[in-house]
Amino acid sequence: MKRIQKAKELVRIRQKTLANGNDSIYLDIYNNGKRNYEFLKLYLIPERNSSDKAKNKETLQLAEAIKAKIIIDIQNETFGFKPTSKLSKLSVIDYITEIAELNFARTGKKQGNYYNFASLNYHLINFKNEKITFADIDDKFIKDFIDYLRNSKSGNKDKKGFAPILSPNTQHKLFVKLKQIIEKAERDGIIASNPILKIEKSDKPKTQESKREYLTISEIKELIATPCKQDQIKKSFLFCCLTGLRYGDVSKIKWGDFQKDNKGAIELRFKQQKTNGIMYLQISNEAIKWLPKREDAKDSDLVYKLPKNDHANKVLNKWVSDANISKKITFHCSRHTSATLNLTLGVPIEVVSKLMGHTKISTTQIYAKIVNDAKREAVNKQNGAFE
């Protein structure tokens, strides 16, 4: 007797346990030989009492209702009742450009997001063409784009016309930007589901921990003792070594940003350029030494009058070389120096994280590893000293 084959269930409700203990509900949708996952932004909570149990029951009922609606939609589409969405024919390149322009209009900055989106467009065009639509983007498109990134060259060439292969970190950055675009397209109703959910974690571009160059206390002393061509760059760099400010922040602080707290200590209050978050940073007496003389400057006047970052780095390179320091130091290394300096001096990592304005403690832990490696290297130098 011939066995009757059971029809494959079109939609199944599934659950995924999150780090906070809740279960995220999603739909496993099988249609026309393809599998999609629809995350419903519905969550089941641990059932500690009858109220929790009742709430979870309501959530599951809502998930069942959504499941039933999607099954009807699939069946209607099978019989041709559901028109094809015109939105999926939108140009991906135009969509990314519009998002980049809106971001620039909101922030006034081209560094960061604007240039990253422009770079994503450059590589998407190189990968396919300018006519990519959202209908073209499926899991195969994304896998092929990841393969393209692994062997692609940067769009920025040096003076000799050389363009380096994209670093793993740049590949990861571009993939994250594409992920953001696809997620927004899903929220905007341009695509029905997110194809990136089908990409295995092992296939996605990974970041690599880059070397974070920093200065030791003895090297900072060498710089202090060495004349610099531009005094403003010397003072601001040393100030940043002691405070952890970024170049974009130190170049914009004004005299009025310095206030005294309720205990009489000097505090710097400013908006971080990178995060737009407000920082309240206590300034040590050692750091105050590297502020220029205020004289008759107004509260609205800049503390440091600095050139563009590239020019500042050129002056800095000469100054570091004159101090007989062989490390490749950029202005941003002052930030690395501040983190490692504080950790070396025994400041708790949680406090250093706050001083640096880090949003995640894991970012600060990178510096803790650097300090621990330096300590281990110092101790190992004793080995064999008495043989």
C-alpha cells in the first residue's frame, strides 16, 4: 500500500531563548520551496506567577493569529490574488544614498556613517552594477557579496595609485552597514523578510583585534621634554593623554565648558562627537597644566586652535621622532594612552570605562588585556637574570 506523504506545514511558531531569559517568538515560513523566518517582536517571560502565565497565554494567542493571517496570505498569493509589491523594485543604491544624505543633514558630519554608506555603494556597484533593486537581494546575493569583500581592494588609493585589500575590520563594517540597510528596508515594508537571517554566523565577516599603540609614562616624559613645532598640538595631545578626549572633541571644547563641581574640582562638560552623549569629565591637576593660558578669552572661545587632524598627525610624527620614540603615533593614540595609563595606575576598569565614555565594558577590557600583557612581559624579563 502506497504511503500518503504528509503535507509540509506552511508556518510554524518557534521560540528562541534570549540572554535575558525571555523567549523570542518567530515564525518558520516555508513557501514555494523557500524558507523564511519572521521575528514577531513578541516575547514569553519566565512564569513566576499566575499573572505571568496569563500574559504568556495572550502573547501566544496573538502569535497564532499572525500565523493564521500569513497562511491565508500565502494561499492567496498561490492563486494570484496578491499583487507583486512595486517597492521591491526600488534602487538599493538610491535608497542608501538617501539614508546617507538624511544622516548628514541631521548630524552635519560626513565622517563615520556618511562615508561608510558611500563606501558600501562603491562596493555594491563594483560587485554588480548601479541597477541593483531590493528584489535582487536574497541570501545568495549576500553570500556572494561577502565573498567579493574578502578579495576586494579599497576605493582609496595612495599617492602611487596603490589600493590595499580590504582589511577584515573594513569587511565587517561594510557588512554591518548592508545589514542595517536591509533591516530598515524590512521595517519600511520594501521587503517581506530579512535574508541575512539565513546567513550562518560562521560565514559573516569577523572583526580582528587591531594593535592599539600607546605611550608609556617614561615616553610621555620624553615628549614633555622635547620641543614641538606647534605648541597648541603639544599641549592638546598631552591633555588628551591625561583625559582620553578624541581629536574631534578636544578641537571643539570651549572655555565655558569648564566648570567647578560641588566640591570645587574642575569638570569638563561637553557633547561627545562620536556618540552625541553628554560627558561630565573631572580634570586632574596634571591635565590642567596643559591648558593654554586663557588670558581674556570668552566662554564661547575655543580652548585649542587646532588644524585638521591629518596636519596635526604630521606635526605629531615629527615631534615623536625628535623624542627618539620609534612607535607609530597618531593623535588618536592619546586616547589609548589615557586608558592604559589609568589602568596601569590601578584605576578600576569600571571607572576607566566611564572616564573614556565607553558604552560597553568589553571595549575597556581590550585595554586591560594590553596592560596585563605589558606586565607579563616586564616580569618575564627577570627570567634568567641571575643565571
